[in-house]
Amino acid sequence: MFNEMIKKLKKESKRIVFTEGEDIRVLSAAVRLLNEEVLVPVVIGRKEVIEKLAKENNLSISNLEIIEIDKYDKINEMQEAMFEIRKGKMTREQVNELLTKGNYFGTMLVQLGYAVGLLGGATYSTADTVRPALQIIKTKPGSKIVSSSFLMRRVKDGVEERYIMADCAINLHPDEDQVVEIALQSAETAKIFGIDPKVVLLSYSSYGSGKGEDVKKMTNAANRLKEMDLSYPVDGELQFDAAFDMGVAKIKAPTSKVAGQANVFVFPDINSGNIGYKIAQRLGDFEALGPILQGLNAPINDLSRGCNAEEVYKMAIITALQK
């Protein structure tokens, strides 16, 4: 899968910002991406620190673009641009202070068109990646929320499996409207990875076998999606076994076009989503790539603080493909 993505990106030379260039995982991935000519990495950090880190780890960074915030020659223009975006919500002093931080500085590089996307979060929280993105990049026209998904990938018996799980990192208790939007955004993410979306809205109930407000929310959201002119099937509410296993599907949802073959799984809340993808990762031996942020005007993605260089490498490729 990634070989196909890399071939596509090599033709385009997209520039991606890495906000934590002083982290060896990020630096290693950026150097690899540069050497393989997959994309053009721009790392933020102190040059002296990055050079020392590179030397200690035998990395060649002679052709790597490094931006030091305190030496950036267009910082005044950037400050003015961000002040205009945040006018009435932030003072000039607040803007100037925030732009000393890699997450805000990097986000403004994307906003000003210097790069197509950003990858951060190896050393800070998801909120610290999402906050500047919402304040500066903002959501796409027609999108009211930002959501997240994980690409779940496994090779079993020589066959590659790919699934999307959402929302596992952003929206705590999405309401009916938000579930609809998460489903739509996740289906579009699936297409990036060559997945022909078959979307299921998950529950502890299948077609009314259980009762409660959470069931009603997922049923109503599924019905609304079915009424839209979508190019892919949607169903719900369904339990995971009915959504995933064809044998169970024939019993619980025999008329469904999604049951037993779903590949985009929309969870009712962040608890079930986060627990679900981690169970698949740890017990099912799936590779979990994400969280992939959805609904923003530009690709801004978050890393797990427990990530390794390989995950940074792959998430950078995913980020570039979102534009």
C-alpha cells in the first residue's frame, strides 16, 4: 500500500512541516523522507541541537531544511497575519508569544502556503495540535467539526486488510449531527487508502435488539445517511460482530449491504472508539496509524507520544496524501 502512495508523492514534491525537529524519531523520519525523495520535509528547531542529534545518530542533514523560530526572517509578516486571523480574540502580545511555539509557528507556515501540511504531537498532546489548527486553519466549508480516524492495517496469510475506525481521539460524546459528519469524513479518508467505503454505525444493538438513547442516536444518524445521495453503502445501528462477520450478519442483518463486510467503523463515543482500536492493535496485531485529523482546511495531523520513527514516516506520507 505505502509503495503505491510513495510513487504518487514522488511526482509532487510536497512540503510538510515537522514541529519537533529536535526529537530523534521525527528527525530520523524526516531524513529518510528526504533521502528517498518522497516529500520535502521542513523541521522546526534549534539548528545547533538538531546538528548535535544528527551527529550522535549518524544522520546526514546537509540538505535538510531547518527553521529556527527566533531567526526566522519573516516573523513580523507572520505575526501580522496571525493577528488579523485572531483579531478580537487575541492581543498582539498573545499572538507574538504563541508564535514562539513550534505548533503555532508551524501551523502558520501552512496557513501562509509555505507547506501543504503539518505533522506534530510526538512530545505534546492532541489538543496542542488541534487547537492552533482550529484557530488558524479552521474547518472546511460545510464542516462543523474536526474528527479523527485510525487506519488499521494488517497482513494476514499474505492478504492485506485495511479498515478505518472513528472517532477515537477527538469528539468525546458526539451527538447525532456529529456522528453523521464523522461518518462522511471517515468515508472520504478511506478513499485515500484505496478503500471502497462500506460504512457502519456501531452500537451494542443490531436493528433495535437493544434500547436506549445511544442506540437511538446511531439509528437516527444511519437513517439520515441512507437518505443522502452517497456513492457508498451505510448501515446501522449494528453490533460489531454483525458488521464484521458474514456468518453473524446472515443471522442479525440478512438484508444489509454492509453487514459482514464493513470497512469503515463509526463508534458512538470516544470511549468505545479508543478502546476498540487499541484492542484491534494489541490483540489483533493490527498496525494503527493515526489519529488522522478530518474536516480541516489543510492536512494537520497528530502523532502519538509513544510513536516510533517508522510511524512518523508513515504519518507524514498520509498527511501529504490528504492534500
